[in-house]
Amino acid sequence: MEKCPKCGAVSIASILFGYPSMSEDLQDDLDSGMVVLGGCVIRPDFEPDRHCNECFYEWETDDPDHGEYVGYDEEEEE
């Protein structure tokens, strides 16, 4: 079972980049936390494909230490 390299959580999502064609299946995957949308801008120096639903760390499967926390503002969650 895949775990977050930072917090150890098992709630991991795949990151889907680009402009997706929405479908009921994709919406179900988004709602369940299996997939998150990564946006349309892909950086050449960082191509994460995994997202932790607990601590919001994103990383590359081949290099889990090469990652970053995405910019969720904790104040917005209150």
C-alpha cells in the first residue's frame, strides 16, 4: 500500500494535469479523493504525480523526497 513519504498517510491521490474531460467516473474519483486536479501549468523541473490528502504533500513517484506542500491556506478551512 502506498504511503505519503512525509506523514505516512495512506489516503493518496493521483494528480491529473491538463484540461480534463469531465465524466461521472472522474467526478466520483474526485469526490472520493482518488484523483486531484493539478491544473494546466506543468513545471519542467517538477512533475508530481501523487498527492497526500492528509498533509497536502505532492511528489514524484520515482523520487518521493523531491516534492513540496501545495499552497492550501489553513485559514480558509476554518
